[in-house]
Amino acid sequence: MNAAVSGVAPGPSDPGPRARRYAFLGPEGTFTEAALMQVPGAPDAECIPMNSVPAALAAVREETVDAAVVPLENSVEGGVSATLDDVSFGAELRILQEILVPIRFVLVAPDGVRLQDVRTVSTHTHAWAQIRGWAETNLPGVTYVPAPSTAASAVAMLDGRGGVSTQGLGYDAGVCSPVVVQRHPELQVLAEDISDNEQAVTRFVLVARPDATMPAPTGADKTSLVVPLWEDRPGALLEILEQFATRGVNLTRIESRPTKTHLGDYFFSVDIDGHIQDDRVADALMGVRRICPRTRFLGSYPRADRREVRVAKHHSDAAFIQARSWVDNLKGQ
Amino acid sequence: MNAAVSGVAPGPSDPGPRARRYAFLGPEGTFTEAALMQVPGAPDAECIPMNSVPAALAAVREETVDAAVVPLENSVEGGVSATLDDVSFGAELRILQEILVPIRFVLVAPDGVRLQDVRTVSTHTHAWAQIRGWAETNLPGVTYVPAPSTAASAVAMLDGRGGVSTQGLGYDAGVCSPVVVQRHPELQVLAEDISDNEQAVTRFVLVARPDATMPAPTGADKTSLVVPLWEDRPGALLEILEQFATRGVNLTRIESRPTKTHLGDYFFSVDIDGHIQDDRVADALMGVRRICPRTRFLGSYPRADRREVRVAKHHSDAAFIQARSWVDNLKGQ
Amino acid sequence: MNAAVSGVAPGPSDPGPRARRYAFLGPEGTFTEAALMQVPGAPDAECIPMNSVPAALAAVREETVDAAVVPLENSVEGGVSATLDDVSFGAELRILQEILVPIRFVLVAPDGVRLQDVRTVSTHTHAWAQIRGWAETNLPGVTYVPAPSTAASAVAMLDGRGGVSTQGLGYDAGVCSPVVVQRHPELQVLAEDISDNEQAVTRFVLVARPDATMPAPTGADKTSLVVPLWEDRPGALLEILEQFATRGVNLTRIESRPTKTHLGDYFFSVDIDGHIQDDRVADALMGVRRICPRTRFLGSYPRADRREVRVAKHHSDAAFIQARSWVDNLKGQ
Amino acid sequence: MNAAVSGVAPGPSDPGPRARRYAFLGPEGTFTEAALMQVPGAPDAECIPMNSVPAALAAVREETVDAAVVPLENSVEGGVSATLDDVSFGAELRILQEILVPIRFVLVAPDGVRLQDVRTVSTHTHAWAQIRGWAETNLPGVTYVPAPSTAASAVAMLDGRGGVSTQGLGYDAGVCSPVVVQRHPELQVLAEDISDNEQAVTRFVLVARPDATMPAPTGADKTSLVVPLWEDRPGALLEILEQFATRGVNLTRIESRPTKTHLGDYFFSVDIDGHIQDDRVADALMGVRRICPRTRFLGSYPRADRREVRVAKHHSDAAFIQARSWVDNLKGQ
């Protein structure tokens, strides 16, 4: 997409685009920005924080940026519903990459503040929910103050000239992602890895316009779809899922969402194992598209965990090729 | 298949082959021969009665004849199992036409015999089962004598020189199909339409070698398959049927048959609505063939009842073409 | 059923009835009679050959006999379709036992006849189909003469006073089951085990009235059903099969049969693994009966091969009991 | 649960509990509070705003409150993921009622401020995403300032003594739900119904402990479940959905969620049509519970839209009763 960074030949482990300008769900220092930093080339590119997922995706559609990073699942700072809804309607978009970010929190304060001094803590409400157990144990009696994002609770302490202070903020310490401290080393870290669940991971996607080059198949891929359900009746969803099952295509995520315009009509946001270049995926997509002609393809892209997709022999490309050849021969008789 | 009789261009209502020599499950005068007489050109062709279904089909495979007519369903004189088993193994064969024959019986005897004189009746045991109700009412106390076929019970009365007698046969009257009387008008008909079920119909097929020209699609077609089931487990059959259901393909007949070599392994003999030239059928066949690579195609041919196959819009050829075009466009991105 | 022959208490491995009078598809010496001889108590009971399957089953319904043995699958002498159709309509019947009979043939002739003397052979046409390969190799140029049953071809040689002759019969030798020779040792066996497929087995069932005691579960059982299909549409059969699959119930036989009264309407004759006393079978039957209120239960009975039915843990009786208890507790809240 | 309001007999349109103390996802003035106000008795009860969904649900579990209102779908202020995750683990909870709240926004400012004076607007980021179109048209060039909730942007203008001012807040106007204005009429409404999508609705649930009385069936009910998926393989989800489909139970919402402890394992949060007292629902729950023994029941409760659930005749209670009676009779034979 972008000649300026294309000096490096893209390898199979580097399917990302070469965009110069990226939007992300801001502000700076959020987990979304941490996700963006995993996109090849992004650390050296122009990265623009946006107020909302729709704003970030609008910037892609309007060609203000080349691509955007937005949350797709389990985000600690919200936005998942907005992403699901936004990519499902309006001008088409394409997912080029998925990015997993471990959810780690640090407790930060101005220099000199000790852990036992902390009486009030600020962060995003979702983050607070994830460190509540730690706080009750380590900061008994602490008061919580909401902030619009995790980063905001820390950034608000900075005066921009190297000074750190909580004066006038109404709280003693903030909880944010480690990336904020990397950027602002003047922040003092009072405690690390304070999440109640150390395994927590959140998932983001890099979204571009449909003319972006689709990542090549790697054997460990995902495909994302939007399937509007035309009717609210028993078995309708099943009929769609059978299109996947009869080709041995596994679902890795499914979410029904009410369409905004008609209460009671739904669409399904679905991730499946495999790449549209895999015969079993292409064949399943044909089946789904026949049943739901408004089905939208959001992209095929490598799995972030690189876990190879196991395919039964009778759903392999070889099986499709042989079966198609058999039928074609018969049809020619 | 045969240039000698191909002076007439075949139309949609005349998909049959132009064979010179036909085998059929004999002897002469059976319902199978009545079925053969419905094949275009057959009344003027050489028609050879065979002792068994395997013998009739062997004659096709060995090119002794061009095609054979054998029972496929509900035959009053048996042979269905033999047909199912025989076409499922050995050299491949093709069904070119299905033929429905109403099951009508006539009671025949030598001239001068009256209905009230009949004390013993002979016919095929299956035929006897179908007229038993009539016989109990109209021939109280009658004794039944088995015959190897319906025709045999009548033909045995003929001396070949125009004479009709039951002397030495051990019975007074025979029960056969009306076609025997058409050929041998010297037989006296004592009663017509004596079947207990006047709606009964039996189904036959015209079978040829795989190099025969496949009948063109008519919009009212059937396709016959043999699907060997590789494993005896819950859901295995379901997995195959879902390949049909996900393409909107209706089953019109299904029969599981134990394979002869391994008790407990099964194959399925299946008829479906539609022609292999229909996209939904071709797509379903691909799916079945992937799961069961030994799946055998027995042919696509017009339904004998000419009843048009109704296809939901999303399973129509147009839906397949649009969906395939959509996927192909995406794959090209 | 009958105390007169029940001196021995029936154990789990001996579920058969204690009937005094049995009907079977005759004549004497058929494979059906061989099947009947496997029924506990039958060798000492009165056994009545009948001309047809409907006649044998009518004798049960009319209480002329206590039970009947008829073919259910793959019978070398036909009758399967008649059995399927007859048990599916009219007064209800119950299958109490299934019986497997190996298909073995012997070639018999009068004393003094040598194998090389045999020019013409008679037997049932289906039997002839199964020894055709042997005959072509061992009796080159032999001529076939149809007989109404395998036994008939042999029994016709007997004069009833110990003499054996083919004079006036029109053939030199017959092909029948070994049981005929056991009963008539005056027949000379020219060749044994002449079936082209040495593994062939045919399946029979013992049928009684619904008031017969149902065989207790053994862990290796079958259940037979008749399921009329109310409508000829894609997925209708699938809907029924899913009732079995969702309870882990395996199908071991399925056959669609046109109903006699309306061409195009079908019923399904189905055998499933398991006993109606198994929770998963009872639950599946409930589901099928809801969809097809005319579903007919033909009985639960031990598998002839005694092969234990493997059941996944989540389809076991224990799983049903736990799940039902969970739901019942919730409903009581 | 609450004697104080129990003088009135509860009717079908009033299934809610009679709790004295309610928690809700705060602060005051949010859409969650608007949902709580629809709970019978709640306007007169003690209603306690909580910082997070987990905090609100913990208050229920710890018996600090009788019940809590939290978002379940499409919430404009987030919290849905937290609700899904929280009710799925830990001590069991029960949903007693679902509540729909139309998403309506008003633009509020201190008295005297005119629409054309507004240069900066504050609200929750998700709310901003939903009025962005209106803002671009009616407030060209406006700057957005995030707030932790919609209510917070308005409440911050109040001095608690009837005064309204934006001094020191960094913005000129706030966007909140109409309920804030009802409570604080001193706020001036500059614009009403400014949502880009006038049909938007968000869904909340009233959650209590499992000993709460389950709402009686009304014919227009929902049931919520948590189904942990034991394995990540093709068809696993399908197997569960077939348990619903074979009983004619419709899904109205489905969402897969990664479990927090093992990346790659999923659970499904599912809403279905019908009440556990409906036979088809109880039967489906049994099936799901057998396959996934950790399945969790979250409650059966009336649909907020009162839309009656249509049930095919063969999935009605009457069909279940008849089928069960048929099977029970057979088992007794």
C-alpha cells in the first residue's frame, strides 16, 4: 500500500501492510496503541489517536489514513461493539491482521509517592474491574475515580515539561498499560502486573480499504464475515453453520448483534479458521452467500497465535480438487 | 449409442437411447418386459429375457446387449435387491431412464373355464400377496400354487400352436400382467384389475454402459448414487445427508444395504432430485465424494412422472453463479 | 408367551418367546425355516410353512400362530419388501428376535449322478445369481431352470418313500440350503459351499403380537421403527435423523418405501442401535413421534451378533439421569 | 422479596421482584439507571450506583443488595462483556427480567448558552459515536471531550445548590439521557433526540440470587444460558445448536467469549425463546447439559417486547405430552 516503507521484502511472517498513516482508538498509551505498535512499520509511521472506533474507521474510509487498529474482542477499554457494528455496514473494509495484546497493568504515581500513601486510584472502569481484587488486598479502603481511558489517568499527571503531579486531579495514582511508562519514564511505577487474571489477552484488528493486498495464506489463517440473518426463526442460524460444518470449517468466534434499524433482526459476526484461498473456505462462503446474499467478507489474514489449522483429509484442498475433477468428468459425459 | 436408429433427433421428451438389443429380467410377459416396451425404440428392437438381474446386467457389461431393463423399487416379482447390489459393484453402469409400470393383474384360463370353476390359481408369490384379498372374496376356498414368475403361470398353458390347456399343470388359472394377453390373445381373461391396491406402481430403470450419452436436463430429473459408508458410527449417514440438505437437494429414495464382504459395513443406494448439470447437484456430489471417495455415480435422467423439481431461489443455478462470482472476485483481490 | 414350553427360566441370553405354533415363509427347507430353527423352542414346536410373507403375518394377527419368522434384509429368496410393507400397516406387530443365517448352498442330485453329468440345474433365481460364478467354472455350459424356492428344486426329487429321481423334472440337479439335506439324507450332495460369496448372511425376524413380552435390554440391542414421511421436501428426512443423532443413536438400516396408496409419499423403515429402555433411545423416539405422530414402534430386541453398542459418556443413561435431575431442580425453583 | 410493595397481586405484566435495595451500573443518570426505573417498585426503593458491572454483581452475591441492573446487549456505555463474563463464573445468579431502553440523547448546557455558542461537547465516547453525524451537521467544527459516562458530562455542571456552570470543566455542553434532565430540571436542553439512529435500543437485565422466585411462564419468554465449549473443533457449536433446533427452540442471541484462563477455549452466552417450564425448552436444556455438563442456567423471564413465541404444533407441550405418553406405554409393555 505504501512505497515509502516497502524496501523490505514482505515474508510469510510479515503480512502487514506498509501504511504511512494509521488511526487507532486513542488516546495515546491505550492498549489499542500497544496493538498498533505490533504492526510492521507502524512504530516509524504516523499514528493518529481517534476519539472512537467509528471515527477511526471513518478515517480509513475517507482515505485520511491508510489503516486503523480497533478492538475486536474482549477489549479492556470497550469499543468491540462499535467495531462489530461499524465494519458490518457502510463502505466495505478489510481486516489485514489480527493482534493479541496481553492485558498488563501498572500502578503509577508522581515520584516520592509510596504505595501506602495511595488513597484514591483512577483508571478506565473496565480496567478497574480487572484489578479490583489486587486493590482490595494491597490498597485496603482505596477509593476509585473513573477516567475516560487507562492512559488518561496517567497522562493527566504530566505537565509536558517533565514534571509529574496529581494536584487538582482528585486522585493519588493511576492504572495504565506499561506502554505509557515506556513513553513517559518520568512516571513512577508503584506496582507491576497487578491484573487479577494474568492470562488475560485482548484482540485487535488492523483494518484497511478493500483495495489493500490480501495477506497470502499461511496455513494458520482466519477469515471474518458478517452474515445478516434475514429471518428470526428456529434453525436459521443452524442452516448457516451447517454450510461451514459440511466443509469442515471451524468457527472461532460468533456474535449475534441486533441491527440498528429493526429490533428483532440480527446479524452475525463470525470468525472461521482458514483462508478464502483454501478450497473448503471458498466453498463454504459460496454456500453462505447463496443463503444470505448480503453476506459481507471482512478478510482472510494470519492467526496471531500462528497455530496451524488442522484439516481432515476429506476437507483438504487435494480432496476438493479430486472431487471437482470427478464431477467435471461426469458432467462432460 | 446406436447410429442405426438415430435418424430421429431426440427431443426433451424422448431421452432414451437408440439401442438395438435389450436385455430384461424375464421371462417374456413380466412387468419388466412391460417396462421395456416403454423405452423408445424398444418394441422394434431385439429384446432378450434373462434369468436374473445379474445376468441382464452382465450382458450389458459384456456388450452382448446395448442396455437392460431391471427393477429398482417395489417390484412385484423381486429383483430389487439384486439390482441395487449389482450396479453398486463391478464395472460401472449408467441409468438412462426410469420407467413406471402400474401393477395390474388379470386372471387367465383356457377358453371355456368359468370363474366359478377355478379351484387352484398359480402366479409368482409376490403377485399372489397382492391379489389375496380379491381371491378370498371372489374365489373362496381357492388353493395357491407358486410359479417362478407371473408370466410363467400363463405361458405354461400355451402349447405354442394356438392351443390353451392346464392339463398336467396342477392349477386351473394363472395371474399375470395384461401384456401377456396382448401377446397371446388365445388366453381367456376371467377377471381384470384384480389387484387389491389399484394405485400400485413399480419402478424400473434402463441401464447402459458409462459411455452412453447422458440424458440432458429437463427440469424434472433424478440422479442415482451409491455411497459406501466407511464406518458404522452415529451421525455418519447424517453427515452425508447434510451434504445434500445444505444445497437444497431432496432425497426421493434411500436404502442401506449390507456389503456382501463385511457384515456391519453398509452402502447407501440413494436417489436425489435434480441433474448433475444442476449446480446444486454437482456441488452436493462434490461434498459426498470428498467424504466417501468410493461414491459411485449411476446417472442423471428424467423423472418418469415428469413432475418438475421445485428449487428454492437460493439453491438455483443463478444463486450458485452469483455466489461463485462473488467468491472468485474476492480470491482475485 | 407360553408356559407349556417354558420349563427353563429365560435368561438375558435367551430372550426368545416360548410359542407353540410358528409360521414361516415356506416351503420347508428354505433359509427362512433355517432361521426359525434358531428360535429357542422352535425345533420342538409346530412350524407351519406359508405361501407368502403377508400370509405368515396374517396368521400372527389372526392368532392362528403365536409368532412368525420372515426375512427383513438381503434375503436370497425375496420377501423383504413384503415384510417391510406388511409390518408397517394394519394391526400392530412386534419383532422379538433377529436371526442371522449364513447363505450356504449345496448342489444335490439323485444317487449315482456325478458332477460331470449335470447339464441342467434348478433353484430360485436369486440363489442362481449367487452361485453363477461357481457354476460357470465348475459346470461349463450348464443350463438354468427356475424354481419357486431353493428347497423346491430339491424336494421335487423326492418320492416320499425314500426314492430320489429327477425324471420328468426337466433338470439334473438342484441347489438348496444344507438344512434340506439334514432332513432328507437320501439326497446326494455333489458339491458344498458353492456360493460365490462365502461371507453372505441374510437376516430374519421373529414377529409376534404387541402383547408379547418385550425382550429385556442386554446392552447389545436393536430397535425397529416405521416413520411415515408426511411431506416430500428437502431436509425432511434429515430432521428425523437429527432426532437420533442428537441423542447419539446410530442407524443400522434405513429404507425408504413408497406408500401403496399415494405415489410420492414415503415411509422409512429404520433400525437403530439400542433398546427403548435406554434413555437415549426413548428420548429419540419421543422426538421422532412428535414430528411424525404416525411413527410405529416395531420392537426392541437383542442384536443377533451380540455386538455391544458403544455409547458416548454424554449419551449414557447416567448422563440422562443427571441432566434430567438438573432440569427438574431448576423447574422446581 | 419485599413485603412493602406486595399488597398488589403480581399480574402477568408485572413479573418483577419486590426488592428493597438495587445496585446498578452508575453513576446516576445513566441509561442503566433508566432501565432500573422500569423495574416494578424500583422508583421507591434504594438504588445504589456502582463503579462497574462486577461491583454491582458482587453486591448481589454478597447480599448487600437484593438485585442489580446491568447491560446485556448493545449498551451505549459499555459493560456488556463484563456482564457476560461475570455471570458466567463464580457464584450462580439469576436473571429475573429484561428491560429495553430507547437510546435518546439530549444536549444540555447552563441557562443562557445558545446552540451556536457551543464549541466543545463532552459525553461518553460511545455516546459521542452515536451522535457524531448530528454534531457534524448542527455544530460544525465542534471539539469533543471524553467523559466517563453520559450522566457525568451533565452532572459535573451542577453545583448542588441549583446552580449550573461549565466553568473549569473544559467544555460548553454535555450529552446525556433525558432521565438526567428529569431529575435536574435546572439543566437547559439545547437539543433533543439527537441520536443518529432514532431506533436504537439497548438491553439490560435485572439479576438476583438463585433463590429468587423465577418468573412464571407468560407465553412470551426468554431463557439465558452459559455453555462452556469443551473443545475447539469443527461442529462442536453445531452439536449444541442442534439440541435446540431438534426441539424447535429459536436462538435470539449468541456470543462466544474466550474464557479468561485459557486462550482458545470458549464459552457461549446464549438466549433462547421460551421458558424452562416449556417442555421443548426443558428437553433442549437436558440435551445441552448432557453434552456440556458445566452448562449454567441464568434464568427464564418474560421478553421485554411481550412478543409471543410461535411454536410449531409438533414442538408444543401437547406434542411432548402425547409423545412421552406413547413412549411410556411402550416401555411398560
